[in-house]
Amino acid sequence: MNIHEAIMMLEADKLAAYFDTSPHESLINALDMAIETLKKQQPEKPVKCSQVIFSCPNCEKLYNGVLNPRFCSECGQALDWGI
């Protein structure tokens, strides 16, 4: 199973929990957290703001394009610098 498949399964479980006659709010919150965490593990390309300035596609934290971290230090989003 890959990350995308896991996200799809968790989202289906979350939807089922909404239609449960006795929804468990803590379960729905846990599924939301798991989905958000898995989505951040999928690398996304930083947004180019100028020739040397890039931002995180998730939280918009700015980076100078010289030191290219694998993960955003603000939100934990995996970054793909293969621009």
C-alpha cells in the first residue's frame, strides 16, 4: 500500500464515521490528523516567488533557494526541489 492508497482508505473510513448513528468525534479527529500527516509526506514542489525565493506550498514559509531542506521547518511538508 502506498501513501495515496492509505489516504483514500482513511478518507473513506472518515466518511463512514460521519454517517454512523453514534459518530465518535475522537475517531474523526484522529482520522483527520492521520490524513493530514500522510499528505505532508508526499513531496510537493515549492512555489517560486522570485529568482531565488521559494515558498512552502502548504504554509507559505519562505526559503532562499540556497539551502533546500527536505521538509518545511514550519509545517513539516515534504519538499521536492527538483524544479
